Amino acid sequence: MASQNRNPEIRKDTVNNRWVIFSPARARRPSDFKSKSNTANPNNNSSENCPFCLGREHDCAPEIFRVPPDPSARWRIRVIQNLYPALSREIEPSSSVHGESPGPGSTGDVAISGFGFHDVVIESPVHSVRLEDLDPVGIGEVLLAYKKRIDQLRCHESIKYIQVFKNHGASAGASMSHSHSQIMALPVVPPTVSARLHSMKEHFDQTGRCSLCDIRSDDLLINESAHFISIVPFAATFPFEMWIIPLGHSSHFHDIDGEKAADLGGLLKLMLRKMSLQLNNPPFNFMIHTTPLQDTCSQLPYAHWFLQIVPQLTVVAGFEMGTGCQINPVFPEDAAKVLREVCVST
């Protein structure tokens, strides 16, 4: 049945414990869904003044490490401090979070120091090269750079959660057109992470199985590799949202090895190219959803990491802000079918 002939439907996202309204009357045919503006060069940053380009390393914030590590060799990847960090690594972390149980005279407000880390991963020395232009091994090297930095950051006792994310395009939050991603290490576990883990635990308690290990719907499948599966989730929050999920149960992204990183690199490359071809190279974000660092052994059976890709095709408005309930104009089964059928040349 064509998407626009369907009745609206409200679906429960059992991974994130939220509702999504599917309203196909608000959209064109899924196959016609395109970004309104191509983001090949989102902010018009030229290579002439780009601090991320080869030879302009002195214009950047301090380097943390590079790949390869030899300073005399041409680098392929650099991990640097963010010049404008949201959190400061220079201040003392709070010893505890105060105010959760307010005493007499307390307002109930909670505040801790803004300690944390905010880093940038420069994915290529060449200004015009996007992440999807790298080969699977090259993308795998970027993923392994994430892993290496996470391994360094999780040695800090005060760090509770690490978020890896990529913004592509100005409307998706990218301030530089040179391909890069970011890593933020937080002294708290964000509430959306806690809610996700709680929801996954509920599913595990009811079924004895991990909610992401359970996903195998052919209607939602886009592609599959040796170690990963790519799907449009059953209750996708956004049109053409994609998840890449490890086939084997894994709680922490930083447990990935070289073989799986290259395999994930190939599938991530395929998904980014399909999205670019079908949706006119839209602005997008991807996020790696992993498990908090100070997890307990009891969390491991139901906590399963995954990578989420969100093309920016719609605007979050008052209803969404007021309710936390998103409206998606494209049914996931239709989005998955369109993406499956996108032909990507090798």
C-alpha cells in the first residue's frame, strides 16, 4: 500500500521509550523525499583558510594524537582539542552531584562544575574529502580513533559517559565544512541515556532478550554485513532515520576491534552514500549510542550499542517540543524499501 493512502499510526519506540506519530498525509511519496538544499560545502569554508587542512596544523587547538603517530609522516587522521569547548578540562571536577535530595531552605536546583572533555576528530587532511569518500578501511581507522580516544578518556574517574557524534551541514550544526566529528566526555549520564537503558531493561525483564538483538524484520532491513545490520527502526523518530546495530550482542562501542571497525566502515559508507544519492546530500547527524562507563554487570545483558544516522529533512516545532512526541511523515517500511533499492556504484 502506498504510504500516502495509509491511515495515521502511533508507534511505541521500545528502545527509547517514546511515541512517534506517523502521518503520511503530511508528505510526498517517500521516493520523492529530498533535502531542499545540497550541503556539499555547507559553510563555504575554503581550503585556503581552513585550519583542519594539511599544513595548517598550527592554527588548531592542541593535538591529542594523530594517525599514523609518526610526526614526520603525512597524517590521515588528527584528534585535537576543540578550540571552543562546551566543557572545560582545565577545571576541577565536582566530587559529587549535590541537590538531588534538597534539604530545608534548598531550592532543589542542581549544579556541578562544567568539567569534561570536548575533542574534534579530523577525518582527512584533504578539505574536499568527505567521510563517505574514504574506503571501508579508512572509515574503520576513524572509528578506531574514536575507540582510542574513548579508552584514554575512560581512565578519568569523573567521566561517566562519552558521546561520539558527527554534524554534516550548517543546519545540522556543523561550523566547518572540512569533514570532522566530535567526542564529548561528560561527568554525568544524560537523562536520555538513562531512559534508553531503563526501557531496554524493561524489554529484557519481560522477554529475557535484548531489544536490539530481537530486531530482524525484513520490512525494516536495509543491508547487512558480516558483523552489523542496518535498518530503519520500527518507530523511527525522523524520516529516513537509520540504525546500524552489531549482530553480536555488545554493550560498549569501545570494545570494537580492527576487523569489525573495517566491516562497520563499509556498511556506514554504504548508508551514507545511499542517503546522499536518494535525499540530495542532506544535512545529517550521526551519533554512537553506547553504555555508561561505570555500568554494572547487570546492565550488560540488555545494553546494546548502536549508531544512529538522522538526515535533517523536517523541522522540530511546537507540538514536538511540547510533548516529546515526534511526527514522522514517512512510514519506516517505505523508507527502508526506498533505501534498499538505491543503487550505489562500487
